[in-house]
Amino acid sequence: MLFVVSSCAKRNEPTAQQSSRQLTDEAGRTVPVPIKIERFVSLAPNLTEIAYAVGAGDRLVGNTTYCDYPAEARKVEKVGDTLHPSIERIIALRPQVVLVSTASQLEGLTHQLQEHDIAVFVTDPHDLNGVFRSIQKIGDIVGTSEQAKQLVNGLKARVAIVEEKVKGTTPVRVFYQLSAEPLYTAGKDSFVNDLLRRAGAISVTADIPGAWPKFSAEAALATKPEAIILPTGGSMGDNNKTVVDALKRSPAVLQGRVYKINDDHLVRPGPRAVDGLEEMAKALHPEVFK
């Protein structure tokens, strides 16, 4: 829920005054945000993608070294990586708000930035519904609410088509190999589990604690996956080209059901996650997408 109040607050120029509104972010914090946003910084690739998708990319003055989509995002001033951004660089860019992807990024950021009248806003989606909320929230913040609404409606329509097609199919038991050496997979708190479920699949590691737990090859084989998803390309490059040796004896490999999908479509909770959903559903249930 958005609460708007009228108040006088300093902007980046000491002599300027403007109204602000009190917004509640996904860390449960009440954050005073200027009504008109002219300069902002994103500290996560998914938030950068959302910013461009809702039509506010021209006001994005800083992002991270991992923010590479769309192509215009590569030309934006870099403030460091997602986990270790430079406070000095952020302040020098004079943003009115900084978008962060998790509450864990708040430590060490909020106090220093608030001293310079820079708001820090958390959006932390854990499933597709969370992505849709983040898109709408960012649209509200940057003043493109209607464009964000149209984007969300279009994405929801695509999701509905996938869910209707896979409805009634037998869920495929999937092992998600995030990386091979060492072997990491999708745990209980992973965003990708929601995509797998909607695509007509069950993650065989969905009950493992954590988001991306380290896993032994023997334990992976013991799950007897019927299919394996290899997130490749994108920001991962060629670091996950083949399944680990133990899984080469799995039903998935023996039946030729290993699918490579752009990892940026699977692990970045932004608009392209729906692309990842469609790609997985078509790979796992080709018979209903003829």
C-alpha cells in the first residue's frame, strides 16, 4: 500500500525542496521517496531490467557490473558489484533513490545514504507473483505506473497460457544443476522452484534448506531425476556446459532429457523470468506445445 504525505525535504541540491511519499518496501520498512524521481541507482540486474521494462531506463544513472541487459544498461555508470557497491560512487551520482534486491544489502548502505537524502528501497521477489509486485512497485516509484501495469498484465497472460497447457500433464522430476564444479542446485528457498512448478515439473531438491545449496554428485544421482535443467549462457557463460559425471547414469541423461536454458531467464527475478518459464515448459512438455 502506498501512503502519500506532503513534506519538505532536502534534495541533492541543498536549496531545492520537494514533496515525498511514504512507501513500504519488501523489508517492511517505511521509506520516504520523492514524488518525482529524476535520478536513481539499481544494485541488481533484475531491478535494472525492470527499470528499463517500465520505461525509466533514461533516468537510471548507476548500476552494477552485472547489469548487462538490455544493451543500454552496459553503458550506465558502474558502482561496483551487487554485494560490494561503492558508497562513494553512489553518492557522487546524486540519486534520489537506490533500488536494492535483498534486505541483506541494506547493512552499510542505508545510514550513509540517508545522510545524503538518498532513499534505499528493497524489492525482494521469491516467486513470479513477487516479480509482478516488484514491477508494479518500481513503476509506482519512478512514475510509470500505467506502463508497469500493462507489462504485468501481459506477463500474467503468458503465464496463464503455459499453466493451461501443462494442466493435466504428469509433473516431471527435475534436477536443476546451477553449476557443476562445485555442484550447486536449487533448494527450498530458490526462485526457480516456482518456475518449475508452473512449467509442469517438480524440483527433486525442493526440500533442501537454502536457496542454492551445495550438493554431492552421489546425492544428486540418488534423486533419480527424469530431466535435468542446465542454466547456461547469459551471465554464467560456459561454466555449466555438461552434467556432472555421476548424473550421466541418471534416467534423465539415459533418456536424453537434458535441457540447456539461458540462466539469465531462470535466476533473475525480472520480466525475462517468464521467458524462462516458457522455455522450460516447452522442453519438458513438448507434446502440449505442438
